[in-house]
Amino acid sequence: MRSIRPVLVLLGLTAILAACGSGAGALPDVGGPVGDTSGGFQGAPSAAPAEAGAPDGAPAPGEGRDPNQVGARDDAKIVRTGSLELEVRDVGQALRAARDAIVDMGGYVGASTTSNVDDQPMAEITYRIPVDRWDEALDALKSLNGLTTKVAHERTQAVEVTGQVVDLQARIRNLRASETALQRIAANATRISDILEVETRLSDVRGQIEQLTAQLQLLDDQASYATLTVLFSTPVVAVEVASNEWQPAETVDEAAASLISILQGLATAGIWFAIVWVPILLFLAVLAVAGIWLARRLGLRRPRPPQGYPPTLPGTGEAGAPADG
């Protein structure tokens, strides 16, 4: 047990470092052909390893290379994606022409959605296209043998994933080395506790290998087949747009609704006036009549001038006499 534990600890640390993606020093053959475990992918250029770990007297980067050796750009893994919005004469014919063109290039239809918006057919198709036929596919879809009338929108994107692929390959190699060492330890273990501990670590390493292998396969697929989403629609005529914007029935409904709303407002005001204001006004009128009647009873009238004394005329200083000039 004591002799196995240090080895298990060392293997555990190796697996952890491999899972964390520490590729430095773990890629001694970067730039050369990598084993078939990664699907035959050629690694990154050998400049970095030569500078990092080249022995004394080794040729400088770029010296002594075979001129026919494939460069890093040829080995680069690039994931291409894009989208197109096309206006076509006939959606059905355009879909058939686009499918035939993509299939002839070695691609296929990944997903499709069709619909009708305001009696106008529309379709959204996702194509998987071999990456080396990407530009050819774009040109074919933009024309479709004359069926395309307008390219309303175009967006393309290219993301290089070479570093991710190389890193995944290195981590998988390290984990497989750990798996082999754990298998040897399990074969030589005699105690049940040792066997169980080794099996636990072996299961964890295998799970990491499967996970990283799935990620590597996904990147390889995305780099091999580009993804292009195309929206097909027919152009809308200006007369149809104007006719669709004017709806007599909707206008009549809106006018009738406005009239009903106005009549409802007037009826509501009449009800409020009849129930609330009429009693208040009648009450105020009764109070006014009662006040006038009470004032007359109490003799509260306007005073009159004395009889027999002529009233003062305008422009005169005394009663009945003209004022001094």
C-alpha cells in the first residue's frame, strides 16, 4: 500500500495538469505529424518548440526546413459561420435550386423552417458546407440561376481554433498515458483497497478522455463543415404594401368605437347632471326664494327718497336749482 500511494498521487497530479490544459512542455512534437488519436490533424508550426526546447547548436527557426513542408496556414483549423437574407422570385424554386447546389458541393441541409407571413412564403434553411467550397457556395446562393433578386443581408465570420485543437490533443495524450500507467498498477495490485482506489482514478481519467475527445470531434466537424443560415422571402410590391396598410373595415370599426365612446361620455355626463347637480340646483333655488321672501317679510327693502322734496337733478348743486357757473 505504501509503495502504490506515491505512484497514485503522481498519476493524479499528471491527470489534473492534463485536464487543466497545461500544454507547455507537453507538446514535444508540435509542428510534426501528430498521432492518429486526433484524427490525423497536423499540429501548429514548429517555431515555438524550437525556440523553447531546441538543443545548443540547433538551427534557428526557419533554417534547414524542407521548402515543400506545409505551412501553419495550411494546417489552420478555421470555423466559418454566416447568414444570408435573400429575396427571390419564387421561394419553392429557390429552395430546390439551393439544395441541389449545396448537395453537389458535398454539403447537406442541417435544419429548415418554413412559414407564411401576411400570405408571403418564407423559409429559413441551415446548410452545412465543406469549408473549401465556402466561397463557391456563397456565390451560388446569391444567384440561384437568376432566381435571387436581392441580397438583403449578409454576415460571415471566421474563427481560428487551431490552438484549441492542439491543446485538446495534448491533454488527451497525457490522460491516455496516465490511463496506461493506472492499468499497469491495477494489474500488479494485490490488495482490494488498492485495486478499488486505482479503479476509481482510472474511471475519472477515462471520463476526462471521453469529454475532451467529444470536444475535439466537435471542433473538427465545425472546422470541416461551415454553417450558413439562409432566409428566403419574396419581394413585397409597393401597391400591395399600400393596400395592406389601408383597411376600410378596421377604419369603420375605429370610427364606430369613437362614436360609441363619445355617446357614452355624454350619457355619463347627463346621468351625473340628473342625479347630482339637479338636486343641488333645486336646493339652491329653494334657498334663494326663501331668502327673498324672508327679506320682504322683515322689511329689508331699498330706501326711497322723501316725498315732496324734489330729487337732485344732474348738473345742479341744489334741488331744483341750477348749479353756479
